Amino acid sequence: MAPRNAPTGRSRRLAAEVRRMREQAGISIQSAAALLGADRTMISNIEAGRTGLSEERLRQIACHYGCSDQTLIDALASMAASRRAKHWWDEYRGKLPDGYLDVSEIEHYATRIMTAQTVHLPGLFQTEEHARAIFDLAVPQLPRLEVELRVAHRMSRQAVLGGERPTPYTGIIHEAALRLEFGGRDVARRQLEHLADSSEQDHVTLLVIPFSAGAFHGAGQSILYAEGPVRQLDTVQLDTSFGAQFLDAPTPLANYRSLLDLMVRSALPHDESRALIRSIAREL
């Protein structure tokens, strides 16, 4: 198990769960090294994601740490087994910020996706011209090639909502995001029509928080909540001024589940939300 450079978000998450498993067992790094017949450096590398784990090694570690949650162990073993898989986003490695690739990876492996936006529309439903208009507003201005790379990457992400087994999706959008005319009126109208059409799919639920709802929980936030095969492996991704931030500790996950539930309560039902989207599109 040679040390690896630039671990992916998924490998870092696996490493974090292995560390969490050790800490919950009350085992020190030194004791873990003795149990596994390794040295402290190897344990540190494993827990930092610098050293890859095989499925067999993961199960051995879980056994030594006394983990009895077989469902979690199986899920972690699956993560270890897929560590060398190649995916479409690998072609963007070194061309786009790592956060873009990590979001792609999270969405690809999610069993269900939930997002909440108050200014932007969900990236998984943006049209090319809408996405391009957003990236054209970056400060400092992005080179044309980088804009097109980001647009192409965003379009490729949308594959998780297609195919024979699309990922179930729920999106919460504030009315303000629907009325911002990125790219001009024609682009905005086509974007809203695409959004409304997409909400007709059985696996897609779009909920709009109208202006009439007044103040609401989570105002100003942009949230991606990706469910894993077990609840412990859920992930929250937040958009910040400094790039993507990822949260996976139990308390933040529980807090964001509660926040999203509160946001849903402020939103219109699915059918009424679609009707509002189409109504705003007709106004343009």
C-alpha cells in the first residue's frame, strides 16, 4: 500500500471514517499500529487518505477496531473496492478546481440528492447558456477555455438524473432565484421552461419558496445534501466564497437534515411550485 498523492474526496471520506471508527473504539494510533502489525506512519497515512485501502484491509481494520455495524462495514468496503475506478470527471483533473471533481464524485455515488438554493438555480438543471452566463460573471474574469470547461463539466454532471436508474432528487429553490435573469430574458425564459419540464419526471421534485412565505430558515445558503448507502456516509457540500466546503461529521449532518426539513415546510407543494415556475417563465 504505497502512499498516494492528491487523494480524491471519496478516498478522504473513507479515511475519515476509518479514523472515526478508531476513535470511537478508544484506540490510540500506537495501539492501532500494534493491532495491524504496522507503524504509526502507516496508520497516519491511512487516516489522511494518502495510503489506499483494499476491501480486505478495511474489513481487517473494522474487526480489530471492534466495529459491529455490518451495514456500515459493507458500505466502507464498497468504497475501498471502487478506489481505482475511472470516471468521466477524471478528464478534468488538473484543469478545474478539485472541488468541482469532488462534487461530481459525491453526486455519482449518492443514493438520493437534495439541494437548496436561494440565488442560483440547481446546477443539475441548468442549461448550457444559463451556466455560461453565470461563469462569465466570475471575478476575476475567467479565460474562455476555462468557462467552456466549467460549462461542459456542469452538463456532464447532469447524467446522474438520467439513464435507467436515475438518482432521486429533491430541490428547494427560492422565488428570487427564478426571477434573476442570467443571460437576459430569452435565456432566463428557456431556463425556467427547462426547469419546469424537468420537474415532470417521476424522480424529480422541485419545491419553490415563494416571496409570500416571508422569512425562512436557511436564507442565503446554497446546500447540497447527498445521501450515502447508510446515514453515516451522508455528505453536505456548501458553496462558499473560498470554494466548496464538505461536511461529514454526525452533528453537522443532523443539523442540515433538520434545516432542509424546515425549508421544505416553507415551500409550495410540487405541483404549485411547477405552476409558479411556468408562470414566471410566461412573464418573460
